[in-house]
Amino acid sequence: MSASQPVEMDSLFGDYPLDQAFDEMREGGGELRPHYRALAETLAGLPPEELQRRKQSADLSFLTQGITFTVYGRDEGTERIFPYDLLPRLVTAAEWDRIERGLTQRITALNEFLRDIYSDAKILNDRVIPRELVYSCKHYRRQMRGLTVPRNVYIAVVGSDLLRLNTGEFVVLEDNLRVPSGVSYMLTNRRVMKRTFPQLFSSYGVRPIEHNPQLLLATLRSLAPEGRPEPNIVVLTPGVFNSAYFEHTYLARQMGIDLVEGRDLVTHDNIVYMRTTDGLKRVDVIYRRVDDDFSDPLIFRGDSSLGCAGLFNAYRAGNVTVTNAFGTGLADDKAVYAYVPRIIRYYLNEDPILNNVETYLLTEDKERMHVLANLDKLVVKAVGESGGYGMLIGPHSTARQREEFARQIEANPRNYIAQPTLDFSRAPCLIGNRLEPRHVDLRPYVLFGDKVNIVPGGLTRVALEKGSLVVNSSQGGGSKDTWVLES
Amino acid sequence: MLARVGDSLYWMSRYLERAENTVRQLDVTMGLMLDTSDTSAETRWRRMMTALGKVSGMEWNGDMDAMASRLVFDSLNPASVTFCVNGARENARQVREEISSEQWQRLNRLYHQMHSPHAQAQFRTSINDFLASIIDGIHLFKGVSDTTMIHGQGWQFIRLGRYLERAYATATLLEVYQPELFEEQEVDNSGYHYLELVGLLRCCTSFEAYCQVYTADLSPARILEFLLLNRDFPHAIRYCVDGIRHAIESIQRTGGRRPPDELTAVIGRLHAMLGYTNIGEILGGDTAAFLHNIREQSMRVHELIYRYYVHYSIQSALAV
């Protein structure tokens, strides 16, 4: 630590390890990065009791807002607040600019890819991607072939996960093109942070994100079927038992539209209606937070009661817009992911602005041999899973787990990919009264209607366990507010 | 508004009204037990259980504090305050997008207060303070509802639930008290009878309002007149029926569907029963039957609201 820093900083930092991983706050030599200086000085100037008081007040705010999740397995569901860290993660204007351009490019290309695959499949005829890789994807929906979707937009709402490597470069770890969640935590984190550190927030010049729901509404409206100038737009939720239910209600309320469940909907003559206190009312646009599989028991899983029978036919008839479209999971399949740089070049004739993480395809013999020989150093992921499930983290695994994965890979190589274990960046978190570094990622939220819109920021997810690399909320992760700075 | 949402708002409101009623009756009953009258604790408890709608699973065991604690905290018994608060919150949670953040936070605070690990200890330390704080929480919720929510269909469903529950509960209470109020002929100057009457009024938060209208001169006939027929006091049944009528009218006005004749008829009949009569007529006839009839008609209103606004058939809705 450099000598110019005040004494309080020493007690604040205590033992704050730096190693080869990129630290968001401090440079390799220990000195503060310039944009983190004001934050560190503010924290150092606060008595520990005051910091704890603010933490408690923020906790209470999350609790009374009902931003909780339920811990099952006891007599009565116990509610806990969604874990979060009190300190903001800072992103400079230049860093953000690159992320924004990179994601715009990437999402544009992925949307074009979906349109192509579900129509002429030129990219397959040109042999840029193996035909079998696409058609063997479990999220490929044959029912979507030959269907024109409004404005050719398949993926209106996207959340892509970015990591920062030890070079400081942001890379894309995965795209979430089905029903990405977390945007409500981004918005509520901001609200709480503004109350917790008002002066600091105002002195930093943070770009606003609060208009996200309004942009989402405009995006949904722009996708309404032809001839419906005053579209009735709804959010479709699986219901109160879904872990993201808070978010569904939050978004519906912020947009001022109805939150419907499958049981509120009926179809008649290929038109979707919702049951209201005034009788049936036609529905024009559905922002769907229910997976493909559960959306329509006539077309997809017949045992699902979460969807609406007849929805898909109404959709095919063009009488209702459902977004994201069905079958978009094809483009966030982890094996297809490996081809995204090629997809970008193929459709846009540009080099990718944001790179992928190096990925081994296990269907290729040579790559599979290499992976099987190095399972203890790599991360293996099932291609169709998300949320940190179906994953092997080599360095943290047991010999038995590795054997199990090796067997599964041999049995079904298409179902897995492998990536190097990434030493991604760490940001300071408030642990007790001290700052300690924890691994973070960044999930910005991309909206695609008339054009691509990304509010400056996103959800920074934190692996709150010391040394952990897993940021998923289902597995001990938390979140942080993300401040994208004006300059 | 979605039919399911109307349903949830209606029940959220009914559950809270029910919780408030239970808390108030418990508070009054415990207060009355402090005085050594002839009425035994067990009799009082049983009377309260009947007034709360023939509660089962709460048989008197001789320990008032333990019984009170069960009535407040036994979340498995549908009569308990906790059960009602849980029900209200669960309904609110399912229509989170329809109610204001202020409403949700207020209700959520009440819920967490009931479920706090310290709740039972606080209850034991001072039952009165605890009960008062629950009522405060419910009152705050109602105030916040009135000031932060659009007074549209959703708000009307909340009013509908509140007034229907209240009319029903008050009619039940009067039905239970009615025999002893009017069958006691000899003049009782011991003061215990007076306390009973005050207790009945306080069960409906109406002691002070009664005094403003009739002075502190308590008589069973006047009390009945006040709680049944007063048009300006929010806990009087007539006021509640007017509230139900306005809520339905307003729902129909904003919805643009023709009111079903049956619903209009039942509400009209209730309104006429209370609006075009006087206490002499009621006492001259079969008072118990009169009170019972009010309950029956309220139930009928509930059923028709369901049939018309919530569980209607798709075929009939398509035909419109």
C-alpha cells in the first residue's frame, strides 16, 4: 500500500490479498485505481458502526420490499433476503463503451442466426457450423421452421454474462436468450444504494438505469402484431412458487401491465384472451417468463399446467406476439457458443468486439482427448443447462466426480463442453468491517425491439464465499450494484 | 382487471378485516375477565368462539394466557390472527403488481412482526401492547391503501371484501349477544351489566361513537339500533351494506357490463331491510331471525360476486 493513503485505510483493508487475478479496485502494485479512490476514502472515513448501521438499514429495506427468497426444508418456508454486497462495482465510461458495442454486435448476430436457422439455414449450407450440432440441440424447436416473427426479432430480452480476465479484458462467458432473470435485482440494488450512499452516488456521476422497465415496455409494444395500435401487453409468469416471482411482479408493476398466469388465459379461434372481471379481453403481446417446454401443453410438454393450451397456434397465426420467441435456447447452447465468433463474422462481416472464453468441443476427437487428460484443470459444463447446474470445476473436484464426468462425456460428448478454469476479476466486498476481494461477473440486460438498447450497468454477481468461483444465486452467490460512470 | 386479481384483493381484504375483528374481540374479552362478575372465563371464551364463527379446535383449557396465545399464533387454526395475516399476505403476494409498494411493505411488516422470533415473548410481556400494535398495523395498511392506490376496480374489490366481512362478523356478534342482552329483565345496578354492554360496543370500536349519538346512557335497544341501522358509522351494518352497494356499482360502472339482476336484487333487498325499518319493528318481530337473515343475504352476495366476476364460464363470456 502506498504511503500517501491515510491510516484508516490500513484497518479497512486489513489483509487484502492481491495475486494474478484482476482486482477491480487496486492495481498490481497495491495502489488504488483512480476511479475507486473516492469510494475507498469515503469508506475509510466512516466509523465501523456507521457502516454496519447502513448495512442494517439496507437489509431492512430489502426485507420490507419482499425482495426475499424462500429457504425450503423446514416446517414453514423461512424467508431470507437476497444476498447482496453494500459496495458498488465501478465501470468506467470507456469500459462500458466497449461492452455496449460488443453486446450490440453479438446480439444482432445471434438474432440473425436464429432467423436463418428457422428459415433457409444458409449458415449450415455454407458449412460454417456443423448441421448436426444445431439439429441435435435440445432447445431447437422444429415447430418454429418457416415462421416469420414480428420485426424478425427472436430475442427481445437478453442477459449475457461477462467476465474480466487478468488482462483486464471483458469476455463473454455465456448468453441467456431464453428467460434471463435478475433485472429486478439490478433495479432494486440501485434504489437501496442511492439511499445508503447518497453523497457518494451523487459525487460519482453514475449513469441512470431506472428507465429499464419503460424501455422494456417500448420494446414489447414495438413487437405487437400488425393492426393492433393499442396492444394489450402482459407478463406471463409460472406463478407464485417460481423463484423469480418477485421479479415478474416487479416488472409488471413497473411497466403498469397485467401479470398473468396460464390459468388466466384462454384461446378461442386462435386468439388469446385473459379472464378479467369484465369478461374476456384480448391479449396482443406476451412477455413470457415460462420456459418453452411449459408454455403450451398441446405443442410442448403435455403435462404442464403452467402454460396456455392453444397459445402456439395463436402465435403461428400471428394473432399474438410471444417473446422471447420459442426455440431461442438453440443460440445459447454452450456448444453453439463456441461458434459465436464465426457467427458474428458470417452475418456481419466484422470481427467480434467482445471475445469468447476459449472452449473445447468434445465432439472433436482431439479436443476431447485433451480435455479428458486435463479434467483436473478445466471446467466442464452441460450444454443445455444454466444456473451453475451440471458443472464440474476441475481444480475443486474430487477424483470420483472427475471419473463420473469422464464417463458421461464418453457416453454423450455432444452434451458437454470444457473451458479453462478462469481466474476472473475480483472486486472489494464488505465482509464484517473489512474489505475483502471476491470474484465477480457482470450481466448487462439487452433489449431488442426497434433497435438494441442496453441500460448502462447490469447485475454484478458476487461469489460471496471466500475463494469461490460460483456466482449463481442458487449456489451461494450474491449481487452488487453496478455504477457505470459518466466519464 | 384480471378475475384472479380481483379474487385475491377481495380475500386479502377479508382476511385483514377478520384478523382485526379477532384481535379486538380478544382484547375486549380479556379486559372483561379482569372484573369479577358472575360470568365465568369459560363462558366468555365460548361466547367469543361462537361470535368468531363457531371456531373449532380452541376448546377452553383453563389458562387464559395460553388460550389467547393460541388464538393469536396458532398458524394451523383458520381462526387465528396469524392464519389471517398469512392469508392476506399470500393473496397480496399473488397480486404484487396490482397493489402499491407502500401497501405491500406495510403488510409485509405486519407479517414479519407476527413471525418475528421475539413475537411470542413480546406477547407474554404485554398482551395489550401487542394486540394494539397489530391493530395499528392493519389500520396503517388501510390508510395506505386509501392514499396510494388508484380508486379503481381493484380498490373497490378491497372495499367489497372489507365491508362484506365486517357486515357478516357484526351480524354474527349481535346474534350471539342478542339473547342475553334482551332476556335479562330485572334491573342490574351492579355495574357488571354496564361493562358487558361497553364490551359489546368496543368489539365494534363503537363505544365513543355511540356516546356521541346517545350519550353514555347504554341500553340494549339503542346499541342494537346503532350497530344495525346507523348510516354514518363505518362499523354499523347499514353503513357496510351501503359500502358494498357503492363498490358493486362502481365496479359495474368502470367495467361496462350490465349488472346481473340477481346481484342487484340481493343487495337491494339487504339495503331495504336496513334502510326502511326502525328498531321498534325489528325488536317487535323475530330479532334473531332478522340477524340471521342478514348473514344469509351477505353469503348470497359473496356467491354472486364469485359467479359473476371470478368463476364465470368461458362460453357465457364469449357470447357477450
